[in-house]
Amino acid sequence: MSRKRFAIELGYAADLHGEDMTKAAVRAVQDAVSRICLCGIMEICGRDQFQGVYVHADVAVPNPNAVDRDAVLACIPIGEKSLTLVSGGLCVPGIEVPCFAPGVSNIIAACAALTVSLEMDNVDQGPKISEQQDCVCAVKAE
């Protein structure tokens, strides 16, 4: 058996007033989850549940060491889950709102990419596309 990518979805989010890396990361993953529909797993692949599903999240925030990994993984609702945190996202000046977070004024933005893969057996490998090949989906002008 081998894993095959089934879907990739991107998500973006921010913590506007708390400089909370975890909150921004969780929101970015939830944003991606909210836009992905995996009906093809059952309807096309013929599965009756989400068995053999793997979801990997790549999340970029300014300080990845400050992220609660378990909190981010907990917002992925299905499958075997994994997470890679990298330095990225944004930290931009905002405004201090003392009732939300005294002494904190930066906005933290996070980016997430969820890759959903399926464990497949006896699958046609399909065409191999290298990075050097041109996109075959472009419409030719007549």
C-alpha cells in the first residue's frame, strides 16, 4: 500500500490582540478545514468511513516554538494527524486593547496548508509529472 495525496487546502488567520501564536495557528488550520469537502473519499474511493486517511498540517507563525502542538492537532477532525511548524506568517504593529491583553499590541498572522492523503492499494500510478514539464491544463488559443 502507498499513500496518495487526495486534497490540499490553505488557511489563513490572525490573533489581533493577544500575540498568541497558538490562537493564530489554530484559527488558520480551522480556516482550511472549514473550506475542504472530502466527499470524494467515500463517493469516488468507495470507502464507508474515513479509514486510511492522513492529514498533515504545515503551519507558519513568527515564533513556532510558542505554539501548543496538541491544540493545533486537536482542530483537525479526522484521520491520523501530523504537524510541522515553521517560522513565517507575520507580526505587524497593531493597537493595544488593555481589556484583551495589557501591554500587547502586535497582530500575529498564521498560514496553514493541510494535505489530506489516503492509504491506497493496487492504484494506477498515473502520469509522472516533473517540475520541468509544462502545465498540461492550459487552454491553447486557436
